[in-house]
Amino acid sequence: MLSTSAGHLEKMKLKAYKKPDVNSTAVSVKGSDTFTFKVNPESFKRSYGIAYKDETHIPQGITSQPKQFSHTKPEGFSVEILLDESGIFADPAQTGQTELDSLAPVKRPDVSEQVANLLAFCYEYQGDSHRPNYILLCWGSSAGFFFGVVKSVEIDYKLFLPDGRPIRAVVRLQLDSAESPAEMMRRMSPNSPDMTHEKSFKAGNSLSNMATAVYQDDSYYIDVAKANNLLGFRNVKPGTTLKFPPLK
């Protein structure tokens, strides 16, 4: 679990947004702009995937062909979170109780309100935006470490009061990263200046024109020459493979 240098325990939080832009303003849900988990998760997972083009026309007699890249999939994120109203995780310093008091049998609320608030933040349909909210996960010094949308919510109720009300639940959240259209086009573009490109130098080409095609700026032709260990940039032989490194 993350904590500050002063030893204060930081709790994982959710913030809700109407737009796929982490720099936009968080919205209030049921009177609060933050959903704070009472118990931090023990772990979380990040997943990454690549999609390849479906080869439906494979020549007869050929069992396989090299897969052709299509696109990178949105980053996935999954976490298990404990919702609890049993009192076991209550902080006596905050409640004013002694440790013995916190173990005494008292009438406690169930987790229904926590579950309802969580679903309102990340799952329920929002009439004004015509979709569920976008979610920002924050935890200690890693504030804003994942921005995305909920893919699924699974709630496993574990502990119950004699009257059947649940006082403990394990919530499994699965999310996909959310990107603005501009960010998505930047990532998906095969000509993105953030990627390394290899291009063959053809007769009539110039380093200046090729740099413009990749970086939208001809001033990088000198850097391209250096990256390819060229002694000059005017006498490049046709057929030479040139690397165009990503912008820093």
C-alpha cells in the first residue's frame, strides 16, 4: 500500500468525468466528486494487447503467413476492492472508540450504499452525456495513474447480518483506457512522429522531403543524417534504408 513520507495511509479514490479528457473538470456524483475506498487493494493488473489483420485469403498449400499488424488495443486495468461495513477495518482514532469498543456488537449499516455509490460513479447510464462516466483512478503519489471506462463490474457478497443484509463485498472492476480522439489518432497513425520508421531512399528523394513527410518539419533532416551515420545528406544512394527515430 502506498503511503506518504509522514506515514499517513493514502486511500485509493475514483473521480468521474463526462468527457474523455483527464484535464476536464471532474463531476459530482451523489453530492461528492470522489469515491474513496475504505480498504486499499492488495494488487492490481495492467494488460496490453495487439490486434492483427484477419487473413481470410491464404493461398492454397500455405498453412500460415506472417501476421499483419492492425492496431494496439486499449490498455486494460483490473483490480479487486473490498467494501466492508463489519467494523473490522474501522479506525478507532477516527470514530472516537477504543479498540474494545470497536469490537463490541453494534448495529452497523450494510454495504448497499457503498455499492450504489460506486455504480453511480462508474457504471450507471448518465442521461446528459448518454453514456456512463469516464473514471480516473488515484492512489497516493500515483494520482491519476489510470484514466478509462468500466468494462465490467462483478460484486461478490461475502458476509451477512442475521437479517440477510450484506456487510462485506468484493468488487472486481475491469477497465479499458480512454483516449481523446486526438490521442487515439496520434497513437494509431502509421506516420506518427512518436514511432521509429524505416523508409527506402528512392531516386529523386531528399532527406529534407522525407523528414517533412515523417515529422511535418524539414529541419530534422540533419538529425536523420546523424541517426543513420551519413557523412552527407546530398549523395544518398537509392535503395538505402533510412531510420527515422521518434521525436524526444
